[in-house]
Amino acid sequence: MGDRIAVMKDGGRIAQFATPEDLLMNPADEFVEQFVGADRALKRLALQRVRDIDLWTAATVRAGEEVGSARAKLADADLSMALLVDDQRRPLGWLSERGLTGERVRPELRSPAEPIVEMDDVLRDALSDLLSAGTRYAPVVDSAGATAGILSVEVISQSLADNSSDSQLEQPVSRTDSLAE
């Protein structure tokens, strides 16, 4: 199966020969733009993987850790909640600032960390998981199940906006490579 697509104009002329992602992100002209459709940003969600975007950092804490240390980690994180993890950094649940009371982190004060997203998930599926769970955030795990970052609706939205801005800033490139030559 090929990894490039040729979009043909009337008369058999090639309008663009590119990968599916490049067709969606950088249509060569108005013809290709209309061909791929107005919802091409949404279509990109089916092509991009979680590993392809910049994730947020989380304040990861462990049961029994000093609350002062856990609270200090929140200052450097992108989220105002701490992620409780086990010794292998697998997510166990969320702890709000109200859950970080007393002297030591208490795992019984956590709320579920659901859904959990994997690095190889496509963004469309990850966004669907977030929306189905009624949350804006999800821990992302690597192949070993260890926390790799935090995915959020905002991160996905920013990734789409960044890709859209990048394609508008690029100089036009000839995409009319001939297959017949």
C-alpha cells in the first residue's frame, strides 16, 4: 500500500502528490483545499498520534511523600492537580490541592485518573476518550505504562492551531511532481 496520494485535476494533471498528512496540512492550491474539504483540521486528528504533539507536564507524587514537596511540584507543572503514581510511574489518580493536606500524600484522597491515553493513540481517539469521560485532561503513558505527560483538550486544540498557522506561514512549494516522467 502506498504512502502518498496523487490528487488529479481535469485532464489528468497532478495537482498535488503528497502524504495524507501533507495534503491536509499543506494543500498546494485552492483545488486541493476544496478536494480535501473544509473539515481538514478534524481529519488531521485521525492521522496525528499523541506522541506527535507537545504534552503538558504533571506534578507526579507518590503515596507517603511529604505534602510540602508535592505542593512545590505543582508550581512547576502545567496543571493545578497532582498525579498520584506508583513506583513505576503508572498513574493511580488525581489529587487536587484540597487532597494535599496533612503531612503525607494519602492515596485514599485521589480521584480516578480516567481515561488513560497511550502515546501511540491517534488524537481523534484520544479526544473522543476525553469527551466521553467528561474531562479535559488525561495522563499519557508510554509502552511500559509509565506516565509520559498530560493530554488536554487545550493541547489538542493548540496543536491544530499551530499546524494551521505553520501551513499559512510556509512559502508555496511546487507540488506538481509528475508521475509520468
